[in-house]
Amino acid sequence: MPVRFMTVGIVALKRKLSNPWVDFEWVPEAVLPGLPAVEPGTRIAAEETAERWYLGPAELIFHSGETAHYRDNLVSGRPAVWVALRENAEGGWYVAGATVDPYEGEAFVDAVDDRVEALPMPSEIAVELQAFVDTHHVEQAFFKRKRDRKDPNAEPDYGIGHPARQAPGRRT
């Protein structure tokens, strides 16, 4: 099963909040095709109440069995890369995952403490993803399962161990 790996850089926005319980909010902001020439954890821009940080690399993995999902993403009108950030024990943030599969990205939201955003997909990634889909996608015909037809007048089959199948007086 063909697989393609693509390394991207992740930029996060750290915003000052006016909240008595939380000082800052970290949100994924951008996906960079390739890696910048700065170290992970580097502040790359600052404004009055916000800072931009390069958090580090993330690996996008294209699986040939998921090409239908990637195609759904590409034709959606707004192709996206889903990025999840997670807080570490020291209070810093790191990239927990990134994906171009919209259904996997939806599953990222299940981790309550993660910050997940669907970020615009850079055109360089979209071109690579489209080439992967064009090369590896195999259309699969829809197959509707049919249920077994049972005789409605037949004796029910309760299976071994069911109380209806035990001898009288031996029910437990």
C-alpha cells in the first residue's frame, strides 16, 4: 500500500486574554510547506496582544487507501490541513498532529484539551496531494448488503446457553 510523507512547519498564535482564569490562548494559525530556517519554539512575530510562534515540524502522511477522503477535501472549495496543538507538563505547547484527511481531522476534536483548527491548505501541499490522489485513487463501486431472509413462522433459535433452551428446573 503506497504511502507518501510530507514534512510541514506549524505556526501558532499566542493571544493575551482578558480572562481571570487563563492568561493566554494558543491557536494553530498557519501551515508552512517545508521547514523554515528557525528552531522549533521560536517567536517569529509580536504585536500588542499577540505573538506568532514557530512550534515545529509535523508530518503529513498520505495513504493510498484514503484517497477518497483526500479527494473530498480537495473538492470542498476550501481544502484544509487539520492541526492539533497540545499543552505539555511545563505549560508549553507542541504539535500533537496534522492531517489532510477531513475525517481524521474531525476525530482530532475528540481530545478535549487539544486546540484543533482546520487551516487553509497551501497550494504546494494541494498540488502534491492531488498528484497522489491522481496516481493512487481506485474508484470502488458501492455495494449494498442484503439481509438474510428469515421465515417469520419458523421457531426462534435462541442459541446455546439461553434460558429457553435449558431443561425445566435447571434455570439459573
